[in-house]
Amino acid sequence: MRERYESPLCERYASKTMQRIFSPDYKFTMWHKMWLYLAEAEQEMGLSITDEQLDEIRAHIGEIHYDEAAAYEKRLRHDVMAHLRAFADQCPKAGPILHLGATSCYVCDNTDVVQMRDALLQIRTLLVSVIKELACFAEKHASVPTLAYTHYQAAQPTTVGKRACLWLQDFMMDLERLSFELNALRPLGCKGTTGTCASFKMLLNGDDEKVRSLENAIARKMGFSAAIPVSGQTYSRKVDSFVLNVLSGIAQSASKMATDLRLLSHMKEFDEPFEEDQVGSSAMAYKRNPMRSERVCSLARYIETASLNPAITASTQWLERTLDDSANRRIAIPEAFLATDAILMLCKNLIERGRIYPGVMKKHLDEEMPFMATENILMRAVELGGDRQELHEKIRVYSVETAKRIKLEGRENDLLDKLLGDPAFHLTRETLNEILDVSKFVGCAPEQTHWFVNECAREAIKEYDNEENSPLEEIRV
């Protein structure tokens, strides 16, 4: 029996790494560490806290007594106090000095920042892996011609690699934004009930310098250079909004790419990975649906809307603190990270294991090339002695007639045969084949691709190449 609701993000999509970052064990272990950091820093500032008390706290870090905490919370109706009481029971010598001078937000907000920092690092690892995969894909297919579209109508040709650079550039912009927010992230520190540090100033006998030193010491123990300069009881909820906007940006980039892949799958120019025994449809056995790309779009839509939650929360905070952020943040922040984690693994899988079909691309190019080549044919015919205005009118009449027959009768595009058979154009089959060389229609696409990959993409990820990236888990399908 499985009678309780479980988040699909954990059950089906997100990695164990991201689930662990937002797990109860991770969260409450960090609460324990925050109590240790506070006690250590207060001892450093001269308060009567013994090494024996600190050693007792260290000995029980991460030993979370869930049942005892739940029993306390049922009675106290306060989660921080419940876990504080349970931890004090485990640390009877240190119990009297735990949480000294602190508010609930000291453990909650600081832990939230640590979770977001660690989750952003995981997202960055995944994002860099997607960028690397796309860079390789773009370079590999830099010169493969394909029909480009504007308004989803046939336009001038491009190359597969150049199109991939459009996706790549979006993700690179996301990487830049992510790194900015990650570097700007600061913990709450120990600001007290309204952000004035009043309780800590009292504990430290009115010494403002010691109060600042206490806060900076805690921040350093958490792995940050400093705490945020000022706050109410909580850090500004704009921080959450900034962070989730990064995730929303990644979702937008992923959804754009996945939407393009869905369109290309319809045209049979691209296939996403398809397992040997995979079923595309319960009714239509022949179906091969782009389900991974569709999943990216679906999850991206969730992330984009989830990013509205912290924006609204930030704009509705009352004075120094209100609690209408709490329940919302417990859901919106972790779920957005879990979903972003999932779509980046999917994106890597799509590019790494997807397959393009240049033969189908050539077929589509051949269908449209007669229309696209008419300007080049016109210029060549004029060079051979033709009248530009007369030839332009002939091309217009032939083109309208051909397009009409294609649409009304399902005919093949025979515009080139019409032009070849008209002596006014002085065309030979050899001349026509020379004009129709698709490499002359893709412009600088191959060169743009190689330049962008080597001068921009590889430079952007170079600083992350030496990082110890966490292993990427196989996506769930």
C-alpha cells in the first residue's frame, strides 16, 4: 500500500543529489551546525561556553531524533523549538547555551541560504555539462545545411550547428546569471528579532565591534565571506526571487530548445533517444513521440510559474517580518530546484544521444530551394544578356503557378524545370546545379559556429573545467 502523496519530482524526475540537498536530514543537520557555529563564535567573543560543551555538540551533529522532535512540535506548535528541545536533550551539558541570543530565523534563514548555495552549485555543474554537450554538437554539425524558418515558414538555409548555437548562447547567458547570483549570495548572520542585533549586543556588553565580529565569524564558518549588511528578522526575500529567476531563465532556455526539437521531430529531421523496448503509444504501436522534449517543456512551465511565488512574497513582507512567506517558501524553492535539476539532465541526454537526419534535411531543402534560388538565377540570367524586368515577371508568374499547383494538387515543385525550359534564361543543367549549391546559401553559418564555440563557449566554461563535478545520474524515463 502507498497511501500518501509523494512529489513526482522526487519519485520520477530529480536526481538523488538534489533530493538530498533539500532532504530533512540535510536541513536539520544544518540546524545543528548553526547552533554549533553560534556557540563557537560566542566562545571566541569571550562568552562562558566551555570546550566540553562544544565537543558535546560536535559529537551529536546530524543525529536527528525525529520522533522526539515531532512529539515536542505537537505540544509546542513550533518546529525550531521542537528540534532545539530534542537536540538539547541529546546535549545536556550544552543545552543551556544552545541558541543563545538567536531567533528561529537564525537557523532557518541561514540554512535556506546554504541549501540554495549548494543547489546552485549542483545546477551549475549540470548546466556546464549541457553547455559542453551543445558545444560539441554544434561544432560537429557546423557545416550540415538545413532549412531555416521564420514564422515557421521556410526561410534561407542555415546549418544544424549554427541553430544549436542559438540554444547554446541562451544557456551561456544563464550560466553568467547563475554565477553572478551565486557570488552575491550571503547568509542572514545573527541579526536578532528585528535585525538590530540587540540580544547579541547585550550578551557582548554593548561592544558593537564584537557583534560584527560574531556575525562575520559565523558567516565564515558557513563558507561565506560575510553576512548580508542589514535585515529585518529575515533576509530580504528578494534574494529568493533573484535565485528563482535564474532557474526560470534556465527553464526558458531548455523549453525553447526542447520546443525546437519537437518541431524537428515532427519533420523527421531529429529523433530523441528511444530505447529498444520503449513504447510510444498504448494505441498506435508505430508512434515515436518526443516525450523527453515534451517533459522538458512541461517541467519548464512549472519552474517559470514557480518563480512568481518569491516575487509576490518579496513584495508583500510587512515591516520587519511576517510569516506568510514560510509555507510558500517550503514548497516553491525546493520544488523549483528539483524541477530544474530534472530538465538539465534531460537536456544533456537529448543532445548527447539524439540523432539528426541530414538526408531528410536535404529533401526539405530541395523542396524549397527552387523558390530561394530565384534571385540568384535572375542575376545569372541578366549576366548572360537577359532583361532584368522581363525575367523578373517570368519568375513571378512561374512561381505563383507552381505554388498554386503544389497546394491545390499536391504536385512536386517543378519551378526549376520551367525556368530551365525557358530560353530567355539561357540556363543549362550544369549552370543550374552550380547556382543551387547549398553551401552558397548558408552564408557565414559554419564560420560563425566554429568561432562562437571556440571563442565564446569554451572560454565561458574554462573556469569550471577544473571543478570536481558531481556525477550526473541517468535520467528517469
